[in-house]
Amino acid sequence: MKPDLSIEIAGIKLRNPVMLASGTARYGEEISHHCDLNQIGAIIVKGIALKPTPGNPPPRICETPSGMLNAIGLPNIGVDAFIKEKLPFLRQFDTRVLVNIFGSTVEEYGEVAGRLEGVDGVDGLEVNISCPNVKEGGIAFGTDIGITRRVVQTVRRATTLPVIIKLSPNVTDIASFAKVCEEEGADGLSVINTLLGMSIDPKTWRPRLANITGGLSGPAIRPVAIRMVWQVHNAVRIPVIGMGGIVTTEDAVEFFLAGASAVAIGTANFINPKVSLEISEGLERYLESRGLKNITELIGAVKTA
């Protein structure tokens, strides 16, 4: 009998614990030519705002040692167009769909969440709080614990959908932010978003990104992500989706051992768009090799003593 990879996250039942991370698979159509969406646990679509946004000017991506920097700027078609133009494609697949949402004000988060309430094909929300708050002088929502609390409160009031908050790693104590999210009704946490970074071209003396700084992702951030997943898992009772530099099955196993109940694959999709399927199959083989019957036997099983 094969090991059971099914898992329930925030009330959402998944066939396996491997997801496509937001931003790396767009709205699903492009990657579906290479990755069978019916065989993954869930797709988290790219960030959706209340209105369309163009994103940042290029250059918006640059390669770094064991990773990449991006300052895409969350270009998107807006929530109404997403529901009308993109969701119909995703409904044909037997997989779960989480919509990543963001706003420029606390109120916008609530409005986007409300628009998605009751929409066929939306199984849950992932809330990106690593965005500038225009009313607070540009400070990122997710680096101010008071504003984080308000965002979670606002989204929670606006929807009955499962709410998963995507935490920023650019804080001194991520566990305290996790606790606030749990207190205000979040159903789960995504850990982690990208780390703030910068790269300069020694030939031109200019930043490699037009935005100057960007989000660092890829294998370079994996040890930081695993540490934060472990800290968050030990601080709250709600489930954690681990992400940050996962490329192989062994990478994913590290996240489960640290306390993740599921994993999301991001930057690795640019190298190998079938990597999520390969990791899912690899997890099954890994469990068999260890004599384990269920993926839940790995969650938080790291031996620290």
C-alpha cells in the first residue's frame, strides 16, 4: 500500500502537500503545458489586487549566487478580470486554487477578499502582507505588527474563505507576527516570502534592478526559511506552508521536519516546470524508504535533543 500524501490545510483537503507558489506559475495556464495541474496539491495564483497594476519598470529580475532577485512589482489584471477571465481555465482542473491577494491600504485587502467570497473555484486566500502601505509612508504591512493585526482582522471580517497569511521574513521576531495572525483568526501561514536584497554591477556601478532593491529567492534563502518555519511551528497551532528555495525532495523533507504541513515550490519552476510533480513523487518514495505510512509522520519530527 502506497504512503498517504493527502493533507488538510486550513480546512482545504489536498491530494498531496505540494503547491505551486504565488508569482511563479502566473494564473496557471502557462505552466499547465509542462506541469499537470491535476497532479499537484494546489496552485497559488499570482498576486491579485482590487484594480489592475502595471508592475515595476525593467530590469526586474537578476540572477544571484544560488538564487535570484526580483522586483516585478506585482503586475496583475485586477480581481474582477481575474474572476471573469482566468478562473474559468482553472476550474477545469481537479486541484485546489488559492488566490494570493494584496492591497495598498488595509481597506483594499478587505475589498479584494470580499469580491472573492463565494466565487466558484476559489478554495482559499493567501494574503501577501509584504506590500507598501501608502497611508503609512510606504512601510510594509508585514513588518509592522500593529498593521499586520489590522490587515488580518479586515480580511477575516470580509470573508468566510480559509485565510492564509504570507509572512515577511524581514522582521526580527517572526514568531510574534505568527501569533498575532493566529489571534486574529488566520487559518494558516505561508513561511516565508522573499528576503530584501540588492545587487550592484561592478562595471556600471549601478543597481542591477531598476527598483534598486528586490526580493531574494531560491536555494540561497532555504536555511533562513527552514529556521523560520521551525520557529513559527513552535509558536502557533495553525498549519504552516513552507517555502523558500525548495529544489529537491530532500529540500521539501527538511521543511516538513521543521514543522511545515505542506510546501510551495517557487523559483525552481523557472528551471524545471515539472519540479513540483517530481517532488511529489519523490516524497512518496521517501516515505516508503523510511517505512512511513503518512506524510503527517514527518511534520515537526526534527530531533533537536
